[in-house]
Amino acid sequence: MGRSPSCADDANVKKGPWTAEEDQKLVDYINKNGHGSWRIVPKQAGLNRCGKSCRLRWTNYLRPDIKRGKFSEEEERLIINLHSVLGNKYGDQTFYHLVQ
């Protein structure tokens, strides 16, 4: 039993930039149903995308809790301080635990 093929191998799914209509379909679906299994989201939401593409679009661009804009002075100080302690070699979980 191995991994299923990636969506890059599927010639039937749309690739490239997302349209505003696709974004809205994804947002509407997740607001109503939650994401659950990302594999079923595209079909249920009426999108011709793969689950991975939907997950990445939601996680990186569409989630309502994404902070946009400039860092505050406090956030900037925290980042500089943590970088002086950790350098460039830190994992997401290490960083998360230090800022909590």
C-alpha cells in the first residue's frame, strides 16, 4: 500500500492561478461544511481542483484568521530576538512554542 498519485499527475484537474469564482466556492463550502477530508472538498465544492490545491489555497490565502499587513513593533522585536537565539535553523513547532 503506497501513497496515492499526486494531483500533479492528474490531467483532469485545473492548474494555475485561481479565479475569484473558485475562491468564493471554496470559502462558501468551508464556511458551511468545514474542510474535513481535503480529498473530497473539490468535488463537494464544485471545483475542478485537487484536494491538495484546495488545502494550500485555504491555508495560505483564504483563511479568515491570516494576519495581513505589516508587523507591529512588538512582533518585529520578537522575530529579531528569536532569530538571534535560533538563527536560521528552527522548525515551525519550536518557533510556535517560543512565541506562546
